[in-house]
Amino acid sequence: MQQTRRFASALIAFAMAALVFPVSVFATDVAGRVVGTVVEVQKYGNLTMDIKPKALYDAGFALGDLLKVGIGDRTLVIPFCTSYSDVDTGSLVVRDDQKNNLLIVAVNMGNFSTKYNAKVGDVLTYSLAEKAGYLSEYLLRQLKRTNLRSDYATDSIFANFRSIATTGIRPAVVYRSSNPVNNEIGRAAYADALAKAVGIRTVLNLSDSDQDVKGYLAAPGFKSDYYKSLFEAGRVKTLNMGVDLAAPEFGSKLAEAFRFLAANEGPYLFHCTEGKDRAGFASAVLESLMGASLDEVVGDYMLSYENYYGVKKGSDQYTAIANSNIVASLTMVVCGLPKGSDLSGVDLAAAASAYLGRIGLSADEIAALKSALAVDSIYRKPEVSGSVTQIEKYGHAVTDIAISDFDGLGFKLGDMVTVVFDNGFVLEAPYLDGYYVNNGYPLVRAYPGQSNIALCINYGKLNVVAGIGVGSKFTIMLSGPEGYLTQYEVRKLKRTDNRADYASDEAFANFRPIAIGSIGPGLLYRSSSPIDNQLGRASYADKLSAAAGVRTIVNLSDSADSLAGFLAAKNFASPHYASLAKDGQVLFLNMNLAFSSDEFRAKVVKGLEFMADHEGPYLFHCTEGKDRTGFYAALLEALMGASKEAIVDDYMQSFINYYGVKKGSPQYALISQDLLGMLKVIAGTGDLDKADLAAGARHYLLSGGMSAAQIETLEKKLSAGGKVSMGEAPFRLLPLSRGGAPQRPWAGLCAS
């Protein structure tokens, strides 16, 4: 394993050489000696130098080097890195603070100034101890995250909010999260909303003082009203704790926190700033005390790294981070053993109890703490528990709770409800009878015609996101009566499947040409399914595609195996489609609805490669030709230089066709947010006003494995200079109007 890690690190080092060694090619064989003076001792004892990181790079040092740092009569060997998490808890780091362009000398989760009696005015010297001596470990620890909600699957993952659910602590008793009042990392409002949703009664704020909190409450744009109400009611304990877990002050403040917990009602919430280190250690102590295994403690701690940085469980990086952080802290601080000791035979409950005694808790106080943690789960009313009975094709979780029983408990469509799973995952979502939420957002579904509720993410796989499967248990509680009612009423659309209710075959079949950006007329079409007649539109779409001279079709919704069933259907009337399929001119992709996933992108790329290898005119479709088709269209339109406004108009034409949505209406504005979410994935940024959509689309395809040559071929085939098989006159839609009474709910938002 060690050889594998070294080999992998060598490959990464080679690939990153231009980044990691930006000036090393100019360095001499023996790096120089750099001298700097301390100009500030920061809050947690870190030293700020008067020289910038550039001084070390100019001397030939690089990230991953081991440096000799002289301070007074001491010489310390310290790795040169960018982040505190690049080293173990309690270890030294010379840090290039890239955000603030500062050179920092620190102890990770410790106090350098106190430990080495360092102060402002001290002179430090830097020289090379070992070139690239820490590079392998440094590269394994590189962690990146964004502070954009759109880059995360749920509010709870974004806010690092979850229930502790390890042995001895039932779900919905103790929660942990990022800071719900300090918005430094943009998560405060999300954490606050979730704290309100689960009914938090007592908060342990490990990072801030009372004065800090008052400052946050007075800040412009403050949005954490629930936290404010708890703070003003005396239900928030501020500890203003440092990050040196072994310091006596840290221990005494943690004891104070636990006394406050035992003296107040739950549910309880622990947080620091990120909810990762101080909150992670406090949680680990409680989990250990209540009987959790080492694997459980490590698993809960590492969820923060999975949430923030996408660290993969079981990877070398995952193991390295766990061993150097929570395992090291448990070993040295809680168990009082030398670093690296084997904990497999250690009684963590006894060790945690002894640790609590060392930091000042009496035996009676420890007993009171355990009693407070051992209570039954605490849920808001009404609430109902159930289990998952089926995982649907798209990752939705069907439950054993009947819709009629759920409604009978007092839950109503448009309410906000909160789900707490037995693994601690938390999900707040609206209760709806259709997919009336933005792409990527959750809902609790009561689908018409179905008997049981389901837990879903629109265009996402809840089973993967929440780590659940058949048999997983959960509880749903009412968290916001009518909290989504206005949005529900705006989004609840109805359509009819009667041809007579539409002004044209084109509107009924949602069939139209795409000729925006540099896409030529008569080359590209989109529609509802011309082969699957479940909506009664197949024969219409087939006739229109034949009239347009379509020669190549990409079917986004079906598998090749489904073709035989369509052809054998009694109402089959799609001869053009059947002919193209027989000649190998139809590609079946059987795509899911998770448009931000790698799997989705891989199939999109396969479809576009098929188009590049075949001749147009082209047609692509799903079932309704609305959602998967909408993403596919937006990607092609972006690639071909269409504006955001033109792409939105094309996407929304499906909703005009099917539901009579009026441009400029509240419904139009809400539904178009789905398309904007797709464009953010395509562009690779949350700021669409500044995005280069064409460049983003090209990068999206290249990242998915499509070659530059294939992209260029596709662009040529779709361009205004491309071949037009049906003459130069563009295909035109008839004017649209609506008539007839709507009969069916908008059931297809996640079914097309």
C-alpha cells in the first residue's frame, strides 16, 4: 500500500509540477537562507511574518519541502504547506496563506506562541531541511471546496448538518453543523433553517463569544432569526474555544459546555465555524462516552470531509485525514496514549469518562450527561416513522407509509416536513403530489395513483446522497405548516393529452426546430417521444420528424431493449422511427435524471459523439421532450453560442406548449430556475451573468471524454453552413393557442 501511495503521489507530483514548483527551476542546488520577523500573534497563537510567501519561493523552496526554522536557540523541522489540515493535529506548519498573501508559522489545532514562547519582534530563519520531504503527504491532503449551495446535493450537506446516530445516542437527540449565526462561509442561514426544522432547544457554540454573536446579529443581511431567538432566551452557550485540543483551557471550556448540555433540554446542537474540528472532537467524546466503536466515531467525524471536500470513504486520502486528525486526537488527548498507538483494544467509553474527569467533570456530572444523551429521539409533532421498501430507478425511496395515513396525521400538501434517517442524515423538503421543486432539490412525494409516499430528490439520487437503501428507517416530522404552499400553488400545472386541446400537431407533440446561436435552420429538432406512446403523442412526433427529414435520432429516455415492446404495441404508428432504428440511426441512452452526475454527462457525451458520427438532420427526445431533452438542448445551444435568454426561451416553450404558462408570469420565472440550474452545471459556475456559456459547454464535453476533434465535427454539422436536407427554408411552428379544460396534474417533471 505504501508503495502504491508513493507511486500515485509521484504521478500527481509530476502532473502538478508547474503548480507546485513555480520557480524551482531557477533555484540553485543549495537553497538560500531566509530571515523574517514576527509582526503579529494571531488569536490562536499563530505567527504572522513580515515577509511574504514569495520570499520562500524566490529562495528555491516549494510546497511540500521540509524547512529548518530557527527561533531563538531552537531549530524546528516544519513542512511548507498552504492549509492547517495539511499536517496532523498538534503538528507544526509553515503556511502560505494564499487568500491573504501571508506567511504563517503555526501549530495545527495548537498555540505556537505559547508553546515556543514566541512574540512580536522575534526573528525566524528558514532554510531547507529536505527537498520534497513532505510532498507525498501534502498532495494527499489537498482539499478544495466551494461555498456555493448549488455545488452540494442538499441543504444539510452544504451546512454540514446532521444528527449524531452512533451506538448509545438515538437519532434526533444531538445534532452538529456549521455555524448558524456566523456567515463567514455562507452557510449560516441554511444551518439556522435546519436547526429550526428539527426543533433545536439548546446550542453549544464552541467558536464564538457572546460579543461575537451580538456582532453577527447586528450585521447587515443577518438571516438567522431562529438562532437569535434561542440566544436571547439564554439557550445558547458560547465557549469561544481555541483549537488546541490538548490545552487546559480547551478542556475546561469543553467541561463547561457539557455541564450546560446536561442542565438543559434537547434536541441539542454542537457547532464551531465549519462544524468539523472542534465540533468534531466534542462529538467524538460524547459518542465514545456512550459506547460508539472507533469505526463509528471516525465515520461520523469524516462525514464533514465528505460533505465539504468530496473525500471518498476508503481512499488513501480519507485514511490519512482520519489518522492524522480524529484518531490522533482520541489517541493522545482522550486516551492519553502515545501517537500511533493501536486503539483496537481500548475501551473508548472508559477512556472518555476518564478524560471528562481530567477536564473537571465530577462522577455525578458525567452520569447526568449520559442520562441527557440516552433519551428517546425528540421529534416535532406530528411525526411518523417508517422504512424504505423500494429504491426506484432514479434513486427515489418508496416507503411503507400510506399516503392516506400520512394525510390523516395532519400533513398537508404544501407543508414543509423534515426527515431524519436512522443514519443521521437530515432532509427538509416540501410535501407535494408532483415534482414541483427546482432541479436538485428534495421533496416528499404523494404521487396521484400511488398508494405510498416516497422520499425524492428531483434530478438526483436520494439513495446515493443520503446513503440509504431498502430497510433504512426514518422519521418524518412537520416542520413548517404551509411553508411551501405559495410555491406549490404557482408550480402546480395541468395539461391535457387530447390533441383537440392544442392549436397544432407541433404544440401537441412538443416538436420544434432549434435554430439559435450558430445552429443552422433545418438541422436540429427536439420533441416528445415518437416511439413511446404513453402520452398519446408518438405518431404525431414521428410524422413531424419524417416531414423534417430527420436521419439521426438520440433517444434519451429508453433502452434498446424497450424497442421491441414499442414496435409490438397495438397502437404503434411510428414507421419513420422504426425504419431509422432498423438502420442503426437511433441511439438509445436510457438516461437517469441526475443531470449533475458523471453518469449523466457520460451518456450525454455518447449521444453527441453519435451525432458527430452520423448525418443530420437530427432529433433528440425523452418522453415529454421537456427535462432531459431540455438539458441536452441547452448544452448544444450553449456550445453553439446561443445567449442565456434564448436558451431559457427554448426551454420554456415546452411549458408553454403543455401547460399554457405565460411568459413573464410567476410560474414562468419559477420554472425557468430549473433551466438556470442546468446552465450552471454546463457553465461550471454559479454566476451565469459572467459565464462564457460556449466555453463552459466545451469544457463540460471535454471533461466527459469527448475529443476536441469530435466537438469540432459536431459544430460544423450543426452550423449555419451545414447541410440542410430539406431545403433552405427553415421549419416553422404554427402560432400557438390553448383551449379545452386541463385534466391531468403536472406529473412529468421527473418522469420525462
